[in-house]
Amino acid sequence: MSTPTGERADVLSTFRGAVAHNIDWLRERLIQRIGRLPVGENRYVSLVSSWSTDLRYEPGPGDVGDATTFLIATKSILDWANGRM
């Protein structure tokens, strides 16, 4: 873990509001705290950042395969980041 226990609440509090939905901001915060992202996680962050928030307003069910890939990527990023907290 890279965040001292006494600092965790402060760090988590910065991930609130509209800025926490900005994947580029999130990537920069990760890099500031831990340095370069592993290649696999960096690819997942790139994939996730390619999805626009406008997609939630698209009519129709969307592509199940794309959605599954997106969810796998977000879970991997979250698990990896939580492991560094």
C-alpha cells in the first residue's frame, strides 16, 4: 500500500463530484501518487476514457460485448487502485 493510513480519508475525499468522473483527472491523480501505471491498467484506463458520458443517453440496449469489456476494465482499474490505497 502506498497511502499511509492517516492520509487515506483525505485522499478519498478528493474523488468526489464532477471531477471524479473525469478519467483524465483520475489518471493524473494516480500517476502523481504512484508514478507510472502498469501497462495493463494503462490500457484499461485508455479504453474507459474512450467512452463518453453521452453513451448513457443513447437509445437502445447497446453492444453487450462492449459493455462487458468496459465493466471488466473498470473492475480491474478499481481493484488495482484499491490495492495501492
